[in-house]
Amino acid sequence: MRFNVSEINECIRTRRTIAPEFFSERKVQKELIEVMLENARWAPTHKLTQPWRFKVFYGKGLESFAEWHGETYKQITPEDKFKAPKYRKMKERPLKASAVIAIIMKRDEKESLPEVEEIASVSAAVQNMYLTASAYGLAAYWGSGGLTYTQEMKDYLGIGEKDQCLGLFYIGYPSIEWPKKTERMERRLVTEWVE
Ligand SMILES: Cc1cc2nc3c(=O)[nH]c(=O)nc-3n(C[C@H](O)[C@H](O)[C@H](O)COP(=O)(O)O)c2cc1C
């Protein structure tokens, strides 16, 4: 065995999503976020296209992102659909985090593989970040609501037409006890052995 497998199993199985509403005031140092990003880039990638891109909003950058997030929701939402509590949430939620990382899939220019493989690869990179957070006891949250799939988000991130934002990854310290396991389908229900 190359590593302490029981610890790795525990880290994977107890990894949990913790929403920003349960983040404490304590700020996560940049160095730790760099470790998460470093681990992200070691995810599997077919034909080594390495489609993951990350835009990290931190400090003043996070403040302006939060402002843009709220105001853009207001701008693009028809009046009859606009909800003031949602507007406040869009504006205030990023500020509960130490950093918000935009998860981006950069489409291979030659389109040498199906798009689904590049999305899969970025998802694996995000899992690496989630697991790193789990190991450090940091709270992490992958959110794909709100503006995630809008053209406004693409423009704000400065990404190409064929690229995609896959969500926002919020990082902080938890203000609550580490959450218990969520429900999962039993292994036998999701696996078929053919022997
Ligand atoms: C692609 C993707 C998008 C997600 N988007 C959201 C979201 O918009 N809002 C949310 O509450 N959770 C979101 N989640 C997190 C899931 O809700 C969470 O993983 C699930 O509840 C299982 O909990 P766990 O991560 O603690 O095991 C997302 C997860 C993935 C993989």
C-alpha cells in the first residue's frame, strides 16, 4: 500500500457539502486554496486537454464579484419574477465565503473529444478540491444555481462561446459540527458485477 488507505477512505466518505450560511468568520489563507487548486490539476484528463480553468475571487475581488452577482440578477430578471430575498442572497452569499472559485470548462479548440469528457474531467478536478477541503476540515460548496449558465456569467468570466461555467465553489471554515453522512443508494443498487 502506498498510503494510509483507511484515512483516505474516511476522507472520501465523510466529505460533505457545507453551504455558505454555515461558514464562520474565519478566513481561509490563500496558501490552502492554492493547495486545493494544485490538486485540482491532477485530475484525469483524456488526451491531456486539461479543460479545467478556475477564476478565484478573493478579498476585494470577492467584494466586486458579490456586487456584480446581485446587480446582474436584478438586471436580467423580469420584474414579475424578481424576488428581493433572492437578490439579497445573490449579493450577500459570496461574502460569507473566504473565496469563491468559478469552475470553468475550457473546450478543446480542436474539439478532439466529446464535450462530455471535458465536463467529466473538470468535475473530477472539483472533486479533488472537495477532498482537499475535506482533509483540511474546510467547508466547501459547489453551487450551480443563479447565474451559472447565463451569457452574463460567461462575459464576466471572459470565457469563450464554447466554454462553460459549471458553477461556483465556495470555500470557508465551518461554523457547525462536521455534517453527518447524507443518504446514498446502496452499492448493490448502483453496481452490477458480471463475472
Ligand atoms: C454539479 C453539481 C452542482 C451542484 N449544485 C448545487 C446547487 O446549486 N445547490 C446546492 O444546494 N447544492 C448543489 N450541489 C451540491 C449537492 O447538493 C450535494 O453534493 C448533495 O446534496 C450531496 O451532499 P454531499 O456533497 O454532502 O455528499 C451540487 C453538486 C454538484 C455535483
